[in-house]
Amino acid sequence: MSVLFGREGASVAVADLNAERAEATAELVRAAGASAEVIVADAADEGASAEMFDSAAKALGGLEGVVMNLGIGAGLGIGGTSVEDWDRVMAVNLRSHFLGCKHGLAAMKEGGGAIVLAGSIASREVMPFPAYAASKAALEALCRQSAVEGAPKVRTNLLLPGLIDTSLGRLASKISPLRDQVIIPAGRQGTAWEVAYGALYLLSGESSYVTGQSLVVDGGLTVGPRVQA
């Protein structure tokens, strides 16, 4: 996403809990010919989140777009999910997005802009990671609320990727091998670039009449057959 936004002319602030990974992403953006700032912060911490937005606005001369692209999973099944697992997942996957909306709306209320939340089709499916799925499902309500409170200047939309071929996705397949046996009408898993282009659309002026909505990028998985004919 950061590289694509940079290619399209945006100045990017890359925020991550891990400074080394944030810098690696920023280097990719710079290699694409765009400017990138690095911010190290815990997006699930209230104070750190506020500082993150303040630093990004100062570094970029204001904010016009925010993408909350983060999430973790923990626990296997309800019986195998501890209270600590549940609370940690909810903090990273949901509290961080709430804080992103709160600070993003405040930062862009004058000049306008767009917020994109990163959800998952797990919010609409049964899967072995209940905390993850529940946290992603809650983002749909948060998206609608943020869209209403931000209107008409700040739009908020939700991106719902399906099975995506990333390092995290491959790790999930090792934990749950059935993941790679899911039937996808498109005949393959998606790529990170395809998800990034969805985020680009929701940030851009081309989606100026779209807010409070969910964009599903899943190759037809949620509407296709679940077994071979």
C-alpha cells in the first residue's frame, strides 16, 4: 500500500511498532520515487496513537488519508482462546482502529480526507480464530459510525480482503491447512497489490461518493460454491 500510494504521488508516513520494519517499508517507498517518514508507535496505545497522528501531520504538512492496516490472531477455537488472547487481539485489531478513526477524524476535519480500515472476510465467515473474526466483524459498525461523524468532509470505508498470498497468510495456512483447500471462484488467492489497489480507490477522489461501505476483495470466495461440483 505504501509503495503504491507513493507511486501515485502521495507523501507517506509509515508507522509501525517495529522500527526496522517501518524503515524497510519506507525505503521501498523512497525507491519508488516518493518521500516517506518513519514513525515508531503502538497503535493500540491511546497516548502513542495520538502522538503518531501528531507526528505524521507535522512531518507531512497535514493529513489527507489514513489507512489502519494492522491485525493479529491468537487462540484456536473458543475453548483454546484465553482471556489474555481475546483482550490482546481486541486491542490490536479493534482498539487501534477506533483510535485511528478518533485521531484521523480530528486531524482531517478541516481539510477533509479519507480513512480506510483493514478488515477481513473472516468477519462474515466461521473460522478457527474466534477473537480475530469477532474483532474484524466489529470494524463494520465502527466504519459506519466514523463515516457518519466524519461527513461530509471525511469519508471512512472498510476493506475486506479474502485469502491473500502473503507471509502472514502462508503462516495461517500452516496453522490451519484447510485454508489452502478453500474453493475460490477466481481460481487462486489474491495478492497484496490487489488489496492495495482497493485501498487506493477508497482513499482517492474516484470514490468521493462512497463512505460507510465495505469493499470485498476476495476473488468471489464469499459468493462462490463451497464444494467442488
